[in-house]
Amino acid sequence: MDRTEPGLEHAVADGVATVVISNPAKRNAMTAAMWRALPGLLERLAADPAVRVLVLTGAGDTFCAGADISSLRDPAGDPQALAVAAEEALAAFPEPTLAAIRGYCVGGGSQLAAACDLRFAEEGASFGVTPAKLGIVYAASSTRRLVALTGPATAKHLLFSGELIDTARALRTGLVDEVLPAGGLDKRVEAYAATLAARSQLTQAAAKEFAAGREDRDAYWAEQARGSGDTAEGVAAFLERRAPRFTWTA
């Protein structure tokens, strides 16, 4: 892919799929075409048995500066509907997802980051939710997700003002999970993603559903646990002081 053209890049290595938001001319702003492309890309990665973790990041020194404003006049579809569809596809990804954030994480960028399971940021990153600057009604699902992460007061501050906050405040309010010093983000994300890829997919998949509020799947996951062999393998590996070889897959 030509990095001078906006688009989504991806690669899979050692169980980790990395998706890179790339629009260097506009601080990795998401075009309408990029919003449309993301759900299909996620569907393909979810179907790949080699993928155990997904990392979402931005090209260069920024994560995503939001939606490309020119896309708000795209006659081919409602830009907010496209963004919400991409956000929901990311939230529904069956494996653990991690946003690796440096630079600007604003507007649609914060929407995508919030849809990931976890968010690691490099010091100096800036976060903002900016629909009030454009007179846009932020989607109900996106608002609820933001409130669940930060609490209502911080969500209101971000939505009412459109002001940017720094990594210290983002960490304090729950918008991000870890803040890394300059130059430390990639190493930490690589190590953490490798840890997730080595853990039980059974545990992760059940925990992801339960954390999302699913209340109708207790019996399903109990049955999966009984038939998976992951528990026996985990206990045996612990007693034998070796790395477990978990085999359950969705």
C-alpha cells in the first residue's frame, strides 16, 4: 500500500494482528472509504485462526485525528453511521483488542480507541471527543461506551467542551489503561500482546462477553469450559512448571 494514500494497513505475526490507520497528510484522519473498509477487514481477521490478539494503531507519530471533515459531505452515506458501524465492529471483535496511542486521539480516533478492550498511550498523547465543535449529536452507543469508561462527569466534560486532555488526566479518568514514556510504547505493546496471545482464548472470550453485560451465556460458557481441556492443561502446566498449550478456539 502507498502510505501517501489514505487507507488501512494490516499484518499478522505470532498471533497478533496489527491494523494501522494511515492518512499521513491529515494526521491519520479516517475517510469515508476507511470507515467502510474497517468492518470487512475486522471480519476477515476474526476468521483467521492465526489471530489471537488485535492491535490498532496509527501510522507515524499520531493515532487518529478524527474523521476527515471532507467526508461529512460524502453523498454516498451518513458519515456518522459509517463511524458507528466501524466502532461496533471493533467492539464486537472476538479476540482481545488493544489501541496503541501516540499523538492525537481525537473525535473518530477516540471513538475507535474506546471500542478497543484496552488502551495504552505514550506520554504526550492528546485525547478529545469533539462533536460539539461541529454541531453533531454524538451517537447514543458511543456516548454510553464513553460513560462506561470514564464515568458520566468526565464524559460530559469531553462531550460538552470538545477540549483536549493529556495522558495524565486520561489515565486518571480511565480513558487509558497505561501511559508509557516516550519511546516505550511499541516495546510494551509488543510484550503485552504476546502475553495475551499465550493465554487461554476460552477465558478471554468468556470474560469479554461477561464484561460487555451478556447475561444469557453462563450455561454456554460452562459447557465450553467442561469440554475444552484448557483447565486441565493450565493446571498441568502450572504443576510441571512449563508454558501451557491451550487449544480451545471459538
